[in-house]
Amino acid sequence: SNAILQYIAAKYQSTLWPSDLTEQAKVLRVLFWQSNYFNSGVGPLAHRKVVMPFWGFGTQEVDVEQMTKFSKAVSTLEDFLKDNKFVATEVVSIADISLAAFFIFADKADMPLEHYPNIQAWLRNISKQPWFSKTQRYLEAITSEAITSN
């Protein structure tokens, strides 16, 4: 939950939550956009192609309407990243953590990201973060068997 991320980062005065109000507003802008648009555009790809097989339901098809939502969401994210190394500011924030969670399974979900160089660069930067690489290794280990057996 974005509320939990913000609470913990603020409570412990983490650099993931900026102290400057203008920078906080930039992070919140991305988080609100994510909740209203991004989640429904990107989330279903990983859910249908990775989560459902993990639960034993097999891979679910992604229809044209869903791919249109996906393209719109990642195009907007691509624009967010045109002037920044990270999604909201020049340093990693809770907005990056929240959005990165959707890309943990980008390869397994066959997310078409090849036409989004800013997202690819961002994912390379994010993948260097210890929290991301550790989570990715863990999730890949627990889902690999379930996905390949379906």
C-alpha cells in the first residue's frame, strides 16, 4: 500500500520520502496517478501471465483493450522518466518502489517494453537497488516451478 510506504518512510525519516514539500508533492503526484491509472493498465499483465499460473489457474490471455491500457500507462511513465533518473525526483523514492513492484515479473509476463528506453534505463537503475534485486530473486525462485509446470 502506498499509504504504508509513505507512513514508514516519513516515520523513520527515510530518504525515500523527501523532506522538502515540493519534492513530496512530486512523489504524491506519481503515487496518485499510479493508483488511478497505472495499476489497472500494467497490473493485469503480471496477474494473468504470472500470478494466475502460480495459483494453478494457467496463463490467462490479455485482450486488446487491456493492451491499450498497458500502452497508455507505460507511455505516461516513459514521459515521467524523460527528465528524471527516477519516477518523481532525481533520487529513488517510495514512488519508485511502488511502481517497480509491477515490473518484478516484466520478463515472465512478456511486457512489451522494448519501445520505452526511459523505462528500460529506470529498470536498470532500480534493479541495482538491493531491495529490488533481493525481492526479484526470491519471487523468481518461488514462482518458477509453478509457472513452468502449468
